[in-house]
Amino acid sequence: MHNHEIFMQRAIQLAENGRGWVSPNPMVGCVIVHNEIIIGEGWHKKYGDKHAEVNAIEAVENQSLLQEATVYVTLEPCSHFGKTPPCADLLIEKKVKRVVVGAGDPNPVVNGKGIKKLRDAGIEVIENILADVCAEQNKRFFLHHQKERPYIILKWAQTADSFIAQENYESKWISGTLSRRLVHKWRTEEDAILVGRQTALHDNPQLTARDWPGKQPQRIVIDRFLKLPESLHLFDRSQPTLVYNVIKHEEHTNLILSRIDEEGFLWHLTKDLHKRKIQSVIIEGGATTLQHFIDQGLWDEARIFTSSTIFGKGIRAPHFHGILVSSETLETDIIQIYRNPNQVYSWQKN
């Protein structure tokens, strides 16, 4: 592996520390190298806080070394004023010798402008080092800008004979304790969780991350005709909650009723989530809601827990066709992750 790739791989590792905390910004890691020795590291820790380049530069004890240093950054340095000043300007101010960029920034307000600004200032820029890995890490951010919808993850637990609930909709608990804890970890990593009316009514879920530390996701429920009782946990106002319906639009503290058209309902839903800068959503049920997203091709990833439990009859798991990405065992559960074979992403290799 070339040294550029070694240091970029370290920057990718650092960027991962921001997962679940930086959205709607991308995860970014930065490594500063002088004479093949790392002299500074940093990552974007939380939305609104300092960017990776700033944290890495501040970690360099001898600032005079920056003029002979190479800066490795997983995503093109920003060139605009947002929550923080442009990182490209800071690198120019510090007169760094070279900047090695993983992937370009798909955000139209950046998209090549940061690299151009660096080169115009006389800084050498090397592009596309582990670009596909850097973009894959930020696939939610890339999809948000390129397809104007969130990254959609389907998730369900099923029995060994492919049922996700009994005939009375009872589904607790198909998966094991560690699997349920893993789901709570996943919740902290995504912007939102969505369920349909039947799941909200019969399971009365809280849709919060209680078994893992981290950021709470936005709660979303589809209740087309606003028939759900206000006594449900989803309406306790403890966390921001969106209710998509075809009746009316109202906004309250931590509760928004968002009216969208019945025709093309799910398409309008994903576009509205994009406008709200929600870059990822886990669809947690039920079977009908999951199947609707599958049938309309509105999914990117499916995460399925299969237990050793047998129901014999009940509500069938969704039908879908996906490409198996990984399979592992957790206690008595098998966890399989699939990707949608019909979704083509600009950052994936053929």
C-alpha cells in the first residue's frame, strides 16, 4: 500500500468517530504528516463544532512544521462559510505544502471549489486517494445531495419460518437481547426511524435509543388518516416526531403533522425528509409498510434478524430481492445485511 493510502486509511478511521453525531454534515477525518511522521490528527466530532482540519491543525505542537507538511483529509475541504469558516482558507493561511483528498464533496456549494481554491493559492493537491472508501463511509451524505432523498434502511426480525409477528400482531420478542441492543446502537447512527400505523398501534414503540449511548433519532410514523390515539408513546412529545398524513399540516412542540399527497405518497415523503435534511432513515415496520417501500424500490439496505423461533402461522416477512453483503451470528440470531441491486451509486466501483 502506498504511503498516501496508509495515511488516508488512518483519516478514514478517525472520521468514523463522528458517526451519529455530525449529520447533516459528513464524517471527516484529517491526518497531518511531516517527514512520514504524523504530527496532528483530528475529526469532525459534532454538528456545529470545529471541522476535522481545524482539530488536526490545533493538535500540531510545532506549527512551523505545517509549511512542509502534507494534510490528508477524507473529504474535500469546504470553501464556504457555514457553521464554521472555510477549511480551505485555514489551510491556505497555514501555508501547508500539500493536501491529499479522499473524495470530492458532492454538496453544490463546495463540489470542486475547495480544491480549486487550494490550487489557486499554490498548494499541491492530490485527489481520489481511496475515494470509493471515503464516499462509501459518507453514502448518506452523498445520496442526500445526488438523489435528493435519505438513505433508506429496512430492518426487521423474523422467525425461522419467516414470520415477523403472530396473527394478533404480537412480535415481542423474536430476536435476542444482544440483537435488540444492536438495534439501539443502529438508531443512534441514523437520523430517523419510521414505522407504519399498525406497528405504532399494536407495539406502541418508543422508537428511542435506550440501550446504547448516543443521539436520539427523529421519530416518524405514517398515519394517513390520523386515526392513531394520542396516548401512544410516539405522541408523548419527549422526542421530535413527524406524522405523515393526507389530512392536515400542524406544528407543535416536538410533534409535526405533515400533510402530503396520497398519489405518490412515499415519494413525497422521501422528498419532504430531504427538505428537512434527514439523510438516513430506518424503516422498522410493519410488514405492509416495509413491503410498500420495497415495491416502490425506495430502499438501499436491508438488515434482517432471523431467530430460531417457530410461529407456524402469522404475519409473513416482506418479500424482496437483494444482494447479500454480510452474514453473522449473534447469540441464536443470524444477522444478514443486503443491498438493493437496482440502486446504482456514483461512488461504487463496477
